[in-house]
Amino acid sequence: MALDSGSLKPKGHVYFMGIAGTGMASVAGLCREAGYKVTGSENDQIYPPMSTMLEELKIPVAAPYATANIDREIPDLVVVANALSRGNPEIETVLTRDLPYTSFPKLLGDYFLKDRASIVVAGTHGKTTTTSLMAHVLHELGEDPSFMIGGIPRNFPRSFRLASGATFVIEGDEYDTAFFDKGPKFLHYRPKHLIANNIEFDHADIYKDVDAIEEQFEKLMALVPTPDRIIANVDDPGIARVIKRLGLTEEVLRVGTLRKSPGTEVWVDHITPSDKPDGRTTTVFGTKRWGALTIDTVLNGTHNMANIAQVLGCLISLERQGDLRSTLSPERIVKALGTFAGVKRRLELLASSQGIDIYEDFAHHPTAVSLVIEGFRKAHPKKRLIVAFEPKNATSRRNIFQNDYVQMLGKADRVLIGACPQDKRVADAERMSTSAIVQGIGAKASAFDSNESLLETLRKEIKTGDAVIFMSSGSFSGIQYKIAKDLSSKNQ
């Protein structure tokens, strides 16, 4: 039995199967704030920050997966995480009992987005930062937006909020939805406004090439009520190809991020990296609506300036469509953007002591790796940069980007590559070879069979004047926090 809109009654019981994922936990929190009874399950013990958040929300979590978890109190609706598949005892119980089930993207669309001005932020890179920035700016402007973000924004206590305003800002993920729905999540999000930031090949476990991804973006754009509500980064080759195929090149709200394309309504004019200790950047943005805007921000790098430009474009779209209750002014916009504090795990400073800085970043795609390194170099040119990289996700475990990693990681002064998980679903000929990356980079690179071995080497080598960036889409076995703790204890 699949979910139909309206089948869940007020204060009904929603059960989240695989509740500890970032998206699942956030939607569970939204349901809790909306007044539903919420419970969930996981295969094993869960850890912070999701465990802490679920405890604060008073959402009970059963572990491991078992039929008894369902039978204990039959839910009105079961939400199934996309990582789960047939053979899971709880999925088999739901199907056998003919219980209503759905995915969290469809639940979001049916119950939280359909009556709001949904702002969907899509792109291979920058989704979390741009979504967080958009939500923060709307909040500062008095719009009281709802939001769901795939990370923890520093300006808010959680990654989600259900508020009274007309807007709902949501991170639009192109990854698949569930075992029973292999389409991308963002097709469920009912976009009234769409930020289309960039497209590159990613998710090699479900897409065969970039054309397959672009096809999904075409479907997403087709859901937007009018083309002028698509805020398109026309300097990005992938976005440019998609809007050209759709015949929308001149119809979308055009944003220029590299000063390549004429006729844009917003563009990045001039970036001035700061020599301040906090690394803030001052950038001039050109706009047809408000003229030149000079913005001082904690964000750095051309990719983050592109994210800001897209937010400015979206404000224009919201204003034109009457979806804002406040009056915009250059002064209010500049102030709101300047108070953005960033996102956790996006070049997050974990510790600083004795002239050594420890950061962590979510970067895992080669382009993201390169952008983080280049942005850091400009903001901190005197630091010796050490990059510790963990090939954790389904794409980086494959060798499809192996040569790209050689080039991108090679921009650092020292490269330490952590353990690559052995994924049985990946054929031997397609697996990532960390030793091949080391060979390609040369003597300044080393690969390790375990992350703990990497940590021990780093402890021996690190010295005053170094900056270390841990890059991973996973936990990196927590070694970044261990060395950060080592440094912090030396300050005491």
C-alpha cells in the first residue's frame, strides 16, 4: 500500500525505518513538530549528532531491525530510508501486513511542501551551504521560513524547522528515493522556485554518466510553474546544457558566477580575499535590481561566491512572485548575508594551537576537493596545507575519479589518504586504488590501510605553521576529533 496525500490523520503515528540518517532524522523532527507521534528504528546503536537530536526530540529508537518493532504498536504510516531494501525484516513485515508506507521525500512533498512556496536548492556541489544561507537570509529578513538542510547550519540549532512563514527552503538531492522509487528525491519537492547551481557527474553507483543526471534536472525544471522562477547559474556548463536543451536559456533568471555570460541579473563582480585572521572575504556582487552590493562574509572561494549569487537571484524571484511579506533593501540584504556563520563540516575549524589549525570538510567529489583547497590557499597563503582524504562514499570507492583525485589532491603540500572500504558490490577492476593515487601525486603523498595509522603519521609530522583539512563524506573514524583534542589539551 503506497502513501496517498491525506491518508495520515492529525496526531497519527509515523514510524521511521532507518531513522538515524540525516534526512530521515530531520523529517522525523518535522513530523514531531507538526504534532504527529514519531518512533523509529535502526540496525545498530546510533551516535551523535543524530542520537543527541533524537533524544532531545524524545523520539524513541528501537534496534536492531525486527518484526517486533512494528508489531509493538502498529503505526499509521511507515517511512522507509533509501538505504534499506527487500530482505530487511521490518520491510517484509510492512509488506506482509499491507501497512501504508512511503519515502521521506514523498512525505515531505505531500505534508509539508504542497501549501508553501517551496525553494528547492539543487546541484552537485554547494547544496547544503546554499540552503543554509537561503534559510538564514529569509529568517533575518523576517520571513520565518521552514527548512530542511542536509547538514547543521551554525545560525540555527538544528537542520530543520517548521515555521509559520510562507516559504520552505529544502536541499534538493538527486540521489534515489527508496527501494520502491528509484527516481531522485528532488522530484517530490514541488518547487515553486528552483536554484540550479551546477551539474557534474557523481553518484556512479546509480547513474551511468552525466547525461543521466542532466535528464533528472530536466524533469525537475519541468515542475517549476514558470521558467523565470528557475535561478540558473548560466556559467556552469551542465546547467547551461540543460536549459539550452529545454529552450529556456533566455527564459530563466540568469545568474553569472564567473563573469562569462552576458545578460545576467546577478553576477560576481570582484572578490577580495581578506588578510584578517578569520579569513573573511569581501566580494562585490552586481545586480540589476539593487546595483552593486559589497558583502563581507565568512565564506571564501569562488564556489561560495556562486552560492551567494544564487541566493541573491532567488530573492529577486521571490520578490517578483509576491512570495515575500517584507520589503527588500540593499542594506538589509547585505547585513543578512554578512551574519551568516557557515555550516558545520564545511571547512569547520576544530582546533587551533601552537600555530597549527585543524579543519574538517565534507568535500569528497574531486571538484569540491579542488575548490576547498584553492579557497583555503587564497585565504591562508602562508600555511603549509596538509589534506587528509577518506574515499568513503559509493563513488569515491570506485576508480572513475582516480586520475582527478591525483590532480586535485596534488594541489596540497602534503596528502594523506585514509582507508578505502572494500565494497563487494564494486568489481575488482572498478575499485579505487589509493596506492595508484599516491604514485600519481608523488613523494608528498602517502596511503594507509587504516585511519588510525594515518593519525599516527600525522601526529609525528605536524608542526607549527601547518593547517590540516580532513575531507570525507563519512566519519573518518573520528581521527580528526582526536588530533583536535590533542591540540586543544596543549592550550590548557
